[in-house]
Amino acid sequence: MPSLSCHNLLDLVAAADDAAPSPASLRLPRVMSAASPASPTSPSTPAPARRVVVSHRLPLRAAADAASPFGFSFTVDSDAVAYQLRSGLPPGAPVLHIGTLPPPATEAASDELCNYLLANFSCLPVYLPADLHRRFYHGFCKHYLWPLLHYLLPLTPSSLGGLPFDRALYHSFLSANRAFADRLTEVLSPDDDLVWIHDYHLLALPTFLRKRFPRAKVGFFLHSPFPSSEIFRTIPVREDLLRALLNADLVGFHTFDYARHFLSACSRLLGLDYQSKRGYIGIEYYGRTVTVKILPVGIDMGQLRSVVSAPETGDLVRRLTESYKGRRLMVGVDDVDLFKGIGLKFLAMEQLLVEHPELRGRAVLVQIANPARSEGRDIQEVQGEARAISARVNARFGTPGYTPIVLIDRGVSVHEKAAYYAAAECCVVSAVRDGLNRIPYIYTVCRQESTGLDDAAKRSVIVLSEFVGCSPSLSGAIRVNPWSVESMAEAMNAALRMPEPEQRLRHEKHYKYVSTHDVAYWAKSFDQDLQRACKDHFSRRHWGIGFGMSFKVVALGPNFRRLSVDHIVPSYRKSDNRLILLDYDGTVMPEGSIDKAPSNEVISVLNRLCEDPKNRVFIVSGRGKDELGRWFAPCEKLGIAAEHGYFTRWSRDSAWETCGLAVDFDWKKTAEPVMRLYKEATDGSTIEDKESALVWHHDEADPDFGSCQAKELLDHLENVLANEPVVVKRGQHIVEVNPQGISKGVVVDNLLSSMVSRGKAPDFVLCIGDDRSDEDMFESIVCPSNSSVKLPASSEVFACTVGKKPSMAKYYLDDTVDVIKMLQGLANAPSQRPRPIWMPKRRIAPVSQTLVLLIRLRLHSPLAGA
């Protein structure tokens, strides 16, 4: 099936002539050299779209095997989230996994192995040279990006393991992501496949993928925390990484805090706002809506139940219960890294025994330390600290037959872990910062499903750090600040002393949530939202702009296109009565300009347009009349509509006219004190007192705080002015109070009405604006049914917004520079009708020309006089 993904404007023009394929069309799957098994489907029913799951590691385990032609035997890693999510995907949907080989087999790269894994496991390996992978994974990812995402700035790399930013390591990171994109390019059908990218290792992949397939359906889920914008903005390539995430269609996070930090970073660093509509959060980005999803990853209930119900697990549970009979057993299971807070947990255990002597000889903390996922001095220091603290506590409080802290740092089987979970009456998670941590979920299910416990033991208590991604979903847990050793110790004591009925109630609440929000629920929800986020791909035109990591895709509706000089000039030339309406701020004057007065270039082009007697040019702005009148004094014939049309004049020498409404401005006495209150409370905000309106500006305030205050001020003013004849509305960095019946749409209606009454109904209308107030102008000229004045049917109407965004306008220009170029193009266009180089005085149809020739022959014939 042909793809409508277009890499440049020439492709876009060619593709526009073809009919867009239906998303339900049958797909010709792209494969390597091995055929993937096809699921049987009805000839009339399209095959489910393929899901391409991309993660750093393939969900495989490798073991040395001399009998294998590859030197290794491979099995499925059922603990990998990338594999577990299959249970939530639509039945019959083919799934392809893309990632690097598991560590023991990283050097076993070959085409034969690639074909074997594709045919037997639906896995396609990405081969990275050993040095590149080391610099990519252990260099940039694990020792720069991962610590920073967990709020560790690289200030003391020698002691904490965080590296300062290294441009060479960043280039290795990009090279590895490009290698993933190369592998995807070999197999991807962009108009059908759904791509699901996992975690921070592949942050740059959406950009590389979008550059090759502008219409690709891409979802990204970040399994680690997303730090606050104050931390994230320290990354020298922060904009590149943000734009990469925005090149996905759906971005997922564990918690609202992580999503909020991402949205704040987009606002502060890229100037992007978000909107919440019908439960979904969306960021408008160059015509595309990037959806933000919030849902923590669950556990694989089926796989965990099979482990817990195994006879081996039941025997281990009974053995542990007997071994720790008379003890109060607590359990902790953590990876060995900087952020799991194992040392803090041991200090809390020591504090517990100090403050509660009655628990000495009874309370036991079993800590299982999973193998580290990275290497370096920081890992060694964490291991050394844990061993030192546990040895000190055991030496201080231990007795023959009693060890307060049992540190297990050897390999532990899944059955043994499940047994410890089931035997412990309390689970302690003390991570100082963590994203994907499903330990409390697993503990809850093991306590409920274990066959080695009686029904009375099906209760549990969880002491949980408030900095863990699963914390918001476990409302029955005892949440603690792990940095406070005293608070941790008190929480552990509260857990051990909690009455059994309360333990059972908390346990039942947790189990109900965990069992219904498992990994299948998470995957199904993400998959459905990804399809919803991509549903408009076939109804829009796409092309890419930008270079390198600044690349982005512009997505426009079929009737929304860029306004070019070549397109508008022919209509401009053949018209006799033209009306040109221009907003000021953000249209002919850049928003970020310090000096708001118009430049000489703007004055010049406006004067040239006004010199044409066929043109009526108006600046339609919310600014005050005195300010606009002073700025545009050099433009003698320029019309101005100030304060959204409350004041209007047709030329410099004509008098200002009011809108004709009888307005009482006593409402200002009520509104002004309220605005002053918010001005004093919001640093950087100002109040503008116009003759007909009051405006509160917050463009120089903190983006988040200013936006929050604007919402509060809007509600406040609507309440206190409910009985006044005014309208309170929110614009771009402003909250404005205007008299009722005043808007830019009314201005357009009045101007059109005046021109029609003079017998000069416009046959050409150009309207350019950039914000919400300008949408009223667009509506008046684009939707004649909503206007009180009807334009002639032959009128040419060009409504144009500045910036690619949803609008009533049918055209767009990128910025104020494009607006000035457009106006200069019109000013340079001859106003007379175009005439051809030679035109006969009288056009004669081909048949008439033949008749004339016959007549001439007849006149010159010898028989002409007969």
C-alpha cells in the first residue's frame, strides 16, 4: 500500500492528487528474510495492525550452549515488561520486538541469528558495536541521563557516579538511536503499524523515526521519573530531547507529577501550552496534538500466580514461616543503585530498635539485593555502605539465633522471592526517587495468592516512599519521606503494631486495585489511546521541517494551507474594491519585541498599500487609540480600529468614531481593585487601563504561576461583574474586560456594512491575525451565515492565521516575517487587470474562421461576378 508520508513539499503536492488510503486497508507486511506466521483472518476482515515494541533490550534470556550454532540458547524473558504487555494487545495482532541482544550474547551478531530470532520469537535484534554500546548505555544513559532524571545533578562525579555532560557521549547516544531507526526502517509499514517505544534509552528515536516516516504512529512511555523543569533545564540539549518526545503521538508517564513536570518544561523551554479536553491532556505542536497519558504499569497477574501457586513456592513459604516463627518479618527487594535508599532503610531499622527495645529479638528485616544493572564506582559504594550498616546493626542488636538485618546479595530465584514476599507481614520500599517499581504490587499478590498461608494471614502492610511512581495508586500504604530516618522508623513501628482488621482492610483495598490494573490493563489502555491519538493521520497532510534534532512534522488539514504570494496575487490584481484587515501584536509586530512601535519597514509597506485607491487597509487591535494613532501618524490613509473596535477612524485626518453603544464605565470601579490585587500578588504582571477596557497582562510573569493566576482572576472577575454589561475573556497572556457588543468580529461587520452602503462592496478581503480575538474576524468573513453583512458571491476571501494551529482561518503564515513579505508582495503587484502581449480585436471561433476563408476564396474566384 502506498504511503502518503511526505518528506518535502514536492512529494506533498504529488500525494495530494491521490486518494488517501483507508486505515482499514489490508497491509502488505514488510519482513526481513524470514516469514512471520500469519494469523488466520476472514478475507473480508482486515488483519489487525501490527504492534512494533521497541526497547533497549529484547525480552529474551541467553545462556551459553555449545550445541547451538550460535553459541547460545534463547528463551523468553517473562519478567520483561516489553513481553508482558502482549497480554493487553488485541487478539490476533502480530507483535514484533526490536532491541539489542541480552548481555551474554551481545557479540553473537549474525544474519542467521537475526532470522532465527525473528522466526521463533518475533524479535529483531539491533546490532551495536561493543564500544558504541558501552558509550551509549554505560556512558550517557546510566551515568548522565539516568541520574539526572532522578534529580542527581553531576556536581560531584567522583563520589556519586554522575558524569558531566559530554558532547561525544551524546553523539554516541544519538548514533545508537539512529541504529534503532535504521532497523525499524527495514520492516516498518508506517501507515499501518503502531510503534511503541520504551524508556529514556530511546528518547531520541521518535525524531529519527518521524524524519523518515512523517505519518508514522508512534507512542512513547517513560518508565523513569521526569524531573522538574528546574532540573531538566540544566541539560545542554534539553530542547532536542523535548522535541524528540513531542515527535511521538502519545507520551506516557507513571504519575501526574512526572507529566506535570514534562508539561512545565514544554511551557518554559518551548513556549507550548497544553489543554485538557474530555479527560485527555494535549499539546498543540505544529498542527499535531501530542497526547499525554498518565497510568502506572501493573504486574502480570497470570505469570505471578503461576509462580506463587507452584508447589516449590508453597514449600518455601512454610519453611520460612517456621524459620521465623515468633518473629515480626519485614521484607525489602531492591536493585543495587544510588536511588533505592537501602542504606536509609537499614538506618531506619536501627532507629526502630533503638526507640522500641521491645522489638529487639523480634523484628527482622530481610533485604534482597538484586544484581546491579550498571557498573561503576557508585555501585560499589552502595554495596559497601549496605554491608557496613547491616554489619554494625547486627553487631549492636544481634544475639545468637537472632539477626536484625538479613542481607541477601546473591542470586535469588523467583520462587524464593515469592516465598519471602508471602511470609513477610510488612513490605518496606524506601527509594528516594524511582519510576517503575512494582515491588508493592507483587508483595500484595503474593500475600493473597500464596498456598503456604492460611486465610487469616491474607493481610499486609506496606511502608512506601512517597517518591516512588506507584505511591499515588496505593492509598492504603503508610507513605513516608525516606530521607527522614525517624519517620521511616516510626512508620515501620506503626506497621508492626497495626491491628489485624485494619491490615486486612488495607490489604483488600490494594489487592482490588492491583488485580484490576495489571499490565494487560495498562497495555490495552495505552494501545487504545495510541490509536485514538493517530486517528487523524489519514485526514491530514504531513511534511517535515528543520534539521538534525530540531526536525519536526507539520500536520495540516486538507483545507488548511500556507498562503503564498503567487496564490493571492491573481485575485488581488483582478479586484476593484479591496479590504485588508491586519492585527498588530503577533501579526505585523513580533510578540517578543521590546520596542512595540512599528518599524520603518512596516510603515513603508502600509503606506504603499494605502496609496492604491482600490485598497482599504485597517489595523484592528486591542491597543488604545492614542498609542496606535501616535505610532501610525506617518500613514495618512491607514484606517485604525482600536480597543477591539470601540474606537474607529478611516484615515489619519478623520475623527475617531465610537461603536455607538451607550456604555456605563462604572464597572471599572469594581474590576480595577480586583486586578490590582492580582497584580501585587503576581510578580511581572501589569494592568493596562484603556478608555473602554481593563487588561491584566502576565506575559512577563512566571509561565505556570501567571497562567494559574489568570484562571483565578477570570473566575473572580466573572463573579463580581456578573450583573454588569461587560464580557470577561482570557487571551494570549492577558485577562481583559470589555463592554458587551465589542469585538473584532463586530468591527469587520461594521466596516463591511459601511463599504456596501457606499456602493463599494469588497470583492477582495484579506484578514490576518494570530490570537483568539482574531478568530472573531475570521468567523465574520469565513462564515457568512454568522455575519449581518453578505459579501458578493464573487468576492475572494483570505482568512489567514499566524502560526500553524487550529483556527477558523483556511490559510496560515509562519510568523511576522512572512506577513511582511506577503504585504510587500501585494504592494509590488500591479493593480490593473493583466493584459496579454497581443490580443486580436475580435475573437472568431474556428468554424467562423473557416467560413471567412471560404468567402475570401469565393470573392477571388473567376465566378465571383456571376
